[in-house]
Amino acid sequence: MRELSNVRAVLLSLWCVLVVRVAAIPASAAVADQTLPGARKGFVSAPRACAYQPDPPVPQPPPGTYSVIRYRSPAGDLVALLTPDPKDGKKHPAVLWAHGGFGGIGEYYWSAQPSTNDQTPKAFLDAGFVVMLPAWRGENDNPGRYEMFLGEVDDALAVIEHLRGLSYVDPNRIYMVGHSTGGTMALLTALSTDKLRAAFSFGGSCDCRALVGSWDNVFPFDPANERELNLRSAIDFIPTLKTPTWYFEGERSGHVDSARAMKARANAAGAPLTTQFIAGGDHFDILRPTTKLLAEKLLRDTGPKLDVQIRPEEVQAAFEVENRARIEKLRGMPIVTLKPACVSAIKKVMAEQRLAASKTWLTVADGKLDLSERFDPTTQIEVVQDGIRIAVPKAEAERTRGLVIDFSDGPEGRGFVFRRGED
């Protein structure tokens, strides 16, 4: 995981956050045919204090990379990175790249990154796209207030208008791509405009309710307020989707189940959503190979209407070529490994609850932990470590493989930490 300031580093993947167990909250049924802009009309969020802090002002990029510009949004003039005019007299395709995490943008986006976690738009830069990488309201030194997926959508719409007004951009070939929180922004923006040719979400949050418990410290609103959650949840409005949208995620990520639920709703409504879950991949290592493939596809999308075919097998093949060594390493790893601090914490909880180690299983499922006195050998696999019986659903065993669970009692919070052993 890349180094990020403040709370951002713990927000990029459900495998890396301090996990708090939360009861499943079903997505509310949106009013039939109600669009996201229609539902948001007249709504005023009730702000509350949270741990969010913005990144510092954007430094000056090296020559030949980006220019630092300001674009006009309802929140004011906001900062962005923009590739310069090629001055070749042509109209070029453009990518609106929505950054991951919260806080803003900076030198990360023009610096070399590892192949296992490259959250930059390098593939599109290399392919010759115009790239605009904005910061949202309340980020960096921007005016406005951080709203977490609400007013920021209006900022994204303003970026699209800025790109459409550039003389060297083809207004009919503007794509939006985002990772993690940026992937959430891509989903919500695609639901809010018909001016994108297509949108691509890498591991975006489909249902904001799934973040309750784990992300409460950065919610700038009351997470118990259903309406606040509803207006930040793409799953509730996905039947109204008109923009062709792709959702990519590694099968080993915690977002897969909610993405499948969103896809089911889209299918029922005939909405143009495609989901692809990459076997062996996680929230980060799918990025570089998939964006390379995507850049190649979009570069050839030159007709009057979108003409892009992305087959699951070619996405999978691109991932495996890029990550072959890591995949082989992963195959030799245990399904779950408990770090000493985790073992101690589990045994302490068992002792406090007077649970016998011989009759209790630590269940690891859907990115959450629980203790149970029931084990079903027909549906679960048992792993024993340091006297602790661990139960993992057979259906999740391969996407769980290599998981390392630790326990933290530091300044970022108290809880169990999920990491990847191969990293």
C-alpha cells in the first residue's frame, strides 16, 4: 500500500482496515425509476466532525508531466492535474481519473509505483490520452467541505464540463476511471450524467452501508442516517444507469459480494453494467494489467458510438502475465495465518466469554471475524493454529488464501487488521 497522509492509508481496502463486525444492512429500495440526481434534489447533508484531514497543497509537477490548474465547480475553483495540449491540431480522447483514498492529489501521481499497487493513470498517459486528475472539494487547499461521495459528484460533473471545453479534447470520447474511493465516484458520476462515453470502476464501494462500522471515523455525517447512506450508494440507483459502466475487482477483495448484488439489480433492469472479478487478484494488484488492457481498447474506440468489448478471459490473462510470480507464491501459502498479537487477542476474548478452545471456531468469512461453537465440515475448512480452530467457508478458501490477521491497539484504532502475506 502506498504511503498516504492521515487516515487515508487505512481506507483503501477492506483487507487493510481495522475490522469492526457489523450486521448486514440491506440496500433500501429506491423509488421506481428515480435517478440519483432526482433523489438528491433539495437534500442537505447534516455535517458532523470526523477524523478526515486534507493533504497539503499540490506541489509543482516535473516538466512534461502535468500542469496544475483550477476548474470551476459549485464549491469554488478546485485544483487538478491536467496533461498539456499536444498542439497537434487534433481532438484527443480524455480520461477523468478519480483518485483513491481521501485527502487529495500530489506527487504520487507522477512518481514510479510498484506493479502490485499502481494507482496512477500511467497506462493512459503512455497511450496518449488527455488525463485530468482532480481533487474534490475540501481536499488539498480547495474551498468547500469534504462530504464523502455527495457534493464531490458535482465536482466530477464540473470536471467533465471542463474537459468538454478544451480545444484538444474530443467531447464525445470522455471516459471516467477510478480506483477504490475513486471507483465509488465513477459509479455515482455515471449515474448522474449522460456526457461520459463510458465509466470504469476499480473496486468502488457499491453500497455505503457496507462501510458502516469500519469507516465511521471518516464519515462526515451520522452513519445511522439511512438517507445519507442511500444517496451515496450506487446500488440503490443502478436500475437507472444509462452510461455503459464496467466494474473490476479482484476476487480476494471484500467488495465482491456487494458488487454481485449490484450486478443482479442492474441485470433485472437491463442497465448497462458489466462486472468482472479477477481470480487471484486483490484490490490493488489488478490495476496495472487491467488499465493497460483498457487503454488499448479505448484507444481503438474511435467511432461515433462506444464500441468496446472486454472479455473476462483476456482480463484474467493480462492479470496472470503481470502477476505470475506472486500467484505461484500464493499457492504455497496457508489459507489463514494468525499473528501472535491476534492469537493473544482471540484467546483473551474466548476466556472472557468462557468458550472452550476445543469446541469453538474462529470463523473467517466475508472479511469479518466471529466466534462460533458450530462447524460444518460440508461447507467449511478447518485450520488449526496455536490451539485456535479456524473455520473458513470452502467457497471463499482460495480468495482467502494468504490472509494474515494481526491485532492493533495503536493510534489509528483498536481492532483486527487483515493483510496479505505475499506482500
